[in-house]
Amino acid sequence: MTAKAHAGRLYGNTTRAARAALVDRLITLPQITTARITSDVAPLRIEGTLHDRRPYYFRAHWGEASLSIAAAGKNQVDSSALTKRIPCAFGLTTETSDDALDVISALLEQHHL
């Protein structure tokens, strides 16, 4: 499959490489232990584990980014998970955006991490 850009989205090998690079950058943050992108299509969705073993779920879609954090051993999309939201660029669904790391860092700060 050849990679091509279309309306701010990436397809093919370029997308896989961009997602791998974003995950590599995320796990360098001191708060994040693991990260994986959970969808091949928009919106950008990332699940993982924080340094204190709590699961998290990040989503960016339609100009809003959210980060849900659950208690250790619980599901990060459970209704008891604490969710913070902030506005973000519509293009944040594209993994090559340097803004993705800034938005996730801002949401971690809102969670006092």
C-alpha cells in the first residue's frame, strides 16, 4: 500500500511510522509507562498505563481532546474514570502533529501528574 496525504490524514506506511514515533515520544514522558494507538482511523485514540499503574485513555476528535484515568485494576473507559477535556486543533487526529504531545502533557497536568 502506498502512503498518500489527503485532507490532513495519512495512510499506509507513513501512518504506521508516524504512530510508532508518537508512541515512542509518549513513553519518554515520566508519567507514562506504556502507550498504544488503538485505532487505524480517526479519531486519534491512545490507551496505556501511567507510572503508578493506573490505565488511561486519550482521544482527540472534532476539536476536543480528552484524557480519562481510572483506578489501578479498573477499565480506563469505565464511568468511574476521571476525565479531563481541553480544546485542540481539528488536525490533532494526524499523528505527525507535534501538538499531540503538548495536548497530552497539558491533560496530564490537569490530572495533577
